[in-house]
Amino acid sequence: MRDGTRPGSVVGIVAIGRNEGERLRRCLDSATRLAACVVYVDSGSSDGSVAMARAKGVEVVELDLTIPFTAARARNEGFKRLRVLAPDLRYVQFVDGDCELADGWLEKAVNFLNSHQDVAIVCGRRRERFPERSIYNKLCDMEWDTPVGEALACGGDALVRADAFETVSGFCASLMAGEEPELCIRLRAAGWRIWRLGEEMTLHAAAMTRFSQWWRRGLRGGYGFAQLLELHGRLAEMRWTQSLLSVWFWGLGIPVAVSGFVLWWGPWALVLLLIYPLQVVRIVLRDGRSARENWWFAGFAMLWKVPVMFG
């Protein structure tokens, strides 16, 4: 550490999960190795997660399940317990229970926040542990490979400046999805910045092997979009506005328009659906991955708009 302190002395860690099994064990092992104060927030596990966490010396918060669960509420509750246990902590690393923190990440992230006092959140590269096991795992890994530098938002794994987090009252606990970008909207409105480093941050185990899992993830993402619009009206961030318009255009607008043309012109109007493979080709030519990855990513990127639109 540049200021002479160890990252574990200024950082607390909040992990959240439910029935994560071996994934949680790896998560907590990495967390307790990096920080002295670790809180695990459990949302009704039946696999012994709570007992396992306590056996490792981790503070456990068991959520009241009579109140609807959200990841946002779980993280807020973990943060509150951290503040009770160690009120002088400067930073909080949030991590999902299916992720393992990379060695060296906290030191690099804390150094960055120490030298950039206007940055509230810093995140790094989340990688999929087993991208070769399914195309859905691989898609997650590609999705997380986002540009380095100032960002609009972070994901569920991120190092957060504690006083900035408290200033905006933490996550919006009622959100079922999209709580991270919503928090970042409020932080940036308060004058803070969000930053993404090129450093390894977490190793994630999606265990996504079925199309239905991928589809539900898209529905959840669409629901998050809708909640952001409800809370903040017209999104000021051009990239999010364009993404939402793209979802409606490709996921609903074109199918409805083609259906109308079929009524007027007959089956020949279906030729208009060729715009989808043409768009896939355009994405393939634009992106810089390997040819095989580009085709997979482009095809699923177009299909992704359908569950997001329904969500």
C-alpha cells in the first residue's frame, strides 16, 4: 500500500448468496484471506451455507424472508453490519457468493481510490471460471469484458468508498434488478465518478448450462431496465437510452411491422426478416474477437433483445 497500510485494515467485505455450496466456500476463503472483517448475508440457504460461514469465523446476517428478497437489500444489510463491526473502514468490497476474489485485487483497487478522491467505485475484470463448459458461460465471460476507464456503472462485484455509499443511502432496496447502475446514477449525480480497471478482480462460476437459465437472465435484465425508467424517468445516459431503444426496435418493432406487411403483401413480406442475419453479420465485422466467438456473440446478442423486451 502506498500509504503504508494493508488493504485488509481499511477494507471490509460483504458477500451475499443462497445455496452456493462449494462456490461460497471458495468465495469466503478468498475474502478472509484478504480482509479481517467479512460479512456474509444469507437469503434462506438450506445447504449448510450459514454454518460453513460461521465455522470460518465470518459474521453472518440471515435475511428476514418475510420481506421480499432483493440483492440490493442483502448488500445494504451487509454494509450496515460491517459499520457496526468496524465503523472506521474506508472501503467495502461487495462480492457475490458465486465469485472468488483475485489475489492482489484489493491492494490495487485501494491504491486507486486513495489516489483518486473523486472516484466512488472501482471495479475490475470479472472472468468466468469455466467458460468452456457451455456457450452460456462463454457469453457471460465475453459480456464482462468491458472497456477500461471511466464507466457509467459497475456490476455486483466492486470496491466502494464507504462514505460515498452512505451519502446516497446505499442501494435502492426495492429493486429486483439493476440496482448497481441505479446506485451509480445517483453517485454520479452527486459528483462522484465510477472507474473500471484492467486488473483481475473476481472469478465467477455461473454454472449456466441451459437455454432457460440464459433466457431468465435476459428477462431479469429487462425488468431492471424498466425499474430504472420508473425511478429516473428518461435515462440521461445516451448509451442506456440507445440500448433500450434497440431492444424495442429489434425485439418488438420489427416483428410487429413484418406481421403487418404480411397481411398486406402476403408471405413475400417475410423476406424483411433477413434484416436480422444482416445485423448479425454487421456485429461480427465490428467486433474484434476470434471469428468463432464473434458469430456466437453476435447471434445471441440479437436473440438477447427478445427476453429483455419481455422483461
